[in-house]
Amino acid sequence: MNTRHSIPLVYSEEVEHALHAGDPVVALESNVITHGLPYPDNAATAKKVEDAVRAGGAVPATIGVDDGRLVIGMDDADIERFASTPGIPKVSSRDLPVVLARGGMGATTVASSLVAAELAGIPFFSSAGIGGVHRGAETTMDVSSDLIQFTRSKVAVVCAGAKSILDLKLTMEYLETHCVPLISYRSDDFPAFYCASSGIRSPHRIDDPDVVARIVEAHRATGQPGGVVITTPPREADAIDSDVAERAIREALLAAERDGVRGNAITKYLMRAVDQTTGGRTAEANMAVLISTAEVGGALAAAHARHRRAHPAAA
Ligand code: PSU
Ligand code: MN
């Protein structure tokens, strides 16, 4: 247990060892386990995501809250427990102090996982889909805390962009306004999760992992708060046609309005509805994208760790 902070951090042995040795570690969220996929697919996928980080050359650290403590790295039994226990609350940044103080389990979103990763000294995080500006945000003001957290936590985020259940144009505008560096790894466009492109061009395409590592370090060196967002597109075989996705999303948005769903419940509701409309095709793609993104996250974290070893003054 780390006693430097008054908030107890509980590291898995593997993660603690890797951090001491300066080996690459990739933080992973747990809300996608509890709220993103049904049991037992969620448990199986979470384990495959961890394996993919390892295949990329890094150590996975799945983040969660348990009994008033921040869990930094889960073993298979922890993952099984998070995946199968009903009613674990979704914990975003605003909820984190409450759940830590009260006790019990909590599933961390991208935003709160970044808070934990920074406390734990983990410089990289990977998840398939980040939160963003919701469609209709001009009236609902529904903007995910994930975006705000990018401006606060010094952690690089690797993702497959965001799902087009969101307004991706506004999401990119938000990131630009808030000075968040956005780079696309080996693609020209901002990806839309299981669609290879959102149709929106990324401000920067970078193909070389070493250049990505240098960008992460250059951002730190400028003294700017927050981290860099790095997108990676889904594999061609896993991608879904954007017209098919768009039709399902429109239907889901209408259903959400009809059912009066809003606030922090909307993301899960929309994802489930889209999965149902597409006969589970998007859920399949969802799992594949989570895994392929994690492998890229592992590889980029490994390139970053190599860069830091070669330039220790920058660390
Ligand atoms: N997007 C996805 N899958 C997810 C989420 C987003 O494609 O599971 C989850 C993540 O945990 C993300 C959270 O951090 O939803 C964002 O929720 P909100 O929009 O309420 O901030
Ligand atoms: Mn929201």
C-alpha cells in the first residue's frame, strides 16, 4: 500500500514491480466492464484487454474503487468480481471522493481512472471510447467529464476516438478550445470507435511510435497541465459501416428521449440500444476494438518507456 497519499492505493504486485523498474504500464478503466458489456462477455473481454496490453509490451493496470481504496491493477478474481457483482456504481471524477469516503465498490470511468493513474504514477491510459460532447449538448449541456479531466491529469490517453452516439465535431472543438493535444496514430481522420473514420480530419497524423513518445514528453516539458490524446482506428476486419451505425444510433436517441433517459445514464442506455438494433454486431465490434486499442496502447507506452530510459533527464 502506498502511504504517500492519504488515499490508499492498492497496487497489484505486477504493477508495483513494473513501476519501480520504470517498465511501461497502461492504466485501464473498469466502468466499461460494469456498464459497457453484459456478463460474462465483460469479464472475458477485460482479461483479453489485459493480455493485449501485454502483447503490446506493457503491464496492464485495471483501475477501480474497492472498500474506500483505489485499486491499481486487478487480478483475474478482481475482474470476475467487478464483472459479476450487480449494482456497482459508475464513478466519474465528481463521484470519486464520495465513493472513496463511503466505502464499497466503484467502477471508474475514463475521467476518474486518469485521476487514479496520475496518483499512481502511471503515464499511459487506454480505453476504446472516450466520453465527449453529447448530441444536443447545446441544450442539455451534457459534456463528459472525461474531456475536462484530459486538461487536468498528466496521463496520455490512447483511444479509438469516440462513438458517434456523441457529437464528434463538437467533441473535437471542445478539445481544441481547451488546449488538449490530439494526435492520430497511423490514420488521417479522428476515428469513430467501431467506424474507421468520423469523417473529421485529425489535426495531426503521426506514424512513428518514437515521435508519439517525444510528443508526450514535449507536452510535459512545456509545463502545460493535462495530457495528450492519441487515437488509433479500429482494424478493418472489426470496423462497422458508418451508415449502419448511424441508423441504429438515431433509433437509440429517439428511444432515449421517449424513455426520458438523461444525465450519466445516457451513455450506457444508448450503447445497449444500438447493440440491440444491430443484433449484437456493435457489441462484437465493441469487444474487438477494446482489445485492438489496448494492444496499441501497450506498444505506445513501451515506446514511451524506452524514450524515458534513453533520456532520463526528461523523466
Ligand atoms: N464510451 C464508450 N464506452 C463506454 C463509455 C464511453 O464507447 O463504456 C464509458 C466510459 O467509462 C466513459 C464514460 O468514461 O462512459 C463516459 O460517461 P459520461 O458520458 O457519462 O461522462
Ligand atoms: Mn454526461
